[in-house]
Amino acid sequence: MPTLKLTTSQWQQIRAELHTEHSKSVFMLKHKMKSVLGFVVREHNDWVIKSDGGYGEHSIRLDFYSENKYTMFLLKFSEVIKCEN
């Protein structure tokens, strides 16, 4: 199944909208998040040498378990996802 890489600001925008549509319990339990939203969230750190001397790159990864929910997620949040890529 696909994994989607997001910046922290993209995830904050998406999460804020999802919180208006779903109860808090969906985000507190991974098995419930997986069944309701079709994905689970994980934080990821890459060690990349940047031009400003920094090394770390923090990102959010969404691991999808449903192809249908992945497609709907992309359709719904395509504007947020493409605005920073």
C-alpha cells in the first residue's frame, strides 16, 4: 500500500480539517484511525545536509491500508498537498 510524505505544515492543515469531521477517539487509537480513515500517521526524520548547514528534515508519513481511501484522500486534499511540493 502507498505511503504519503507530508511536511508538518501540510499535516497540520489536513489534521485540522479532519478533526472537524471525526471524533477525537479516531486520532487516539491507531486501529480506529486505520479502519475509519484508512491510514496511520508516523513521524519521520531524515538526515539530509542542507545548504544552511542544517542536517535534519522532519516529515509526516501517512501509511495507507485502503486504496479507495487513499484515492479519496488525494482528491480531497490535493490543494494542500501540492501547495508546498
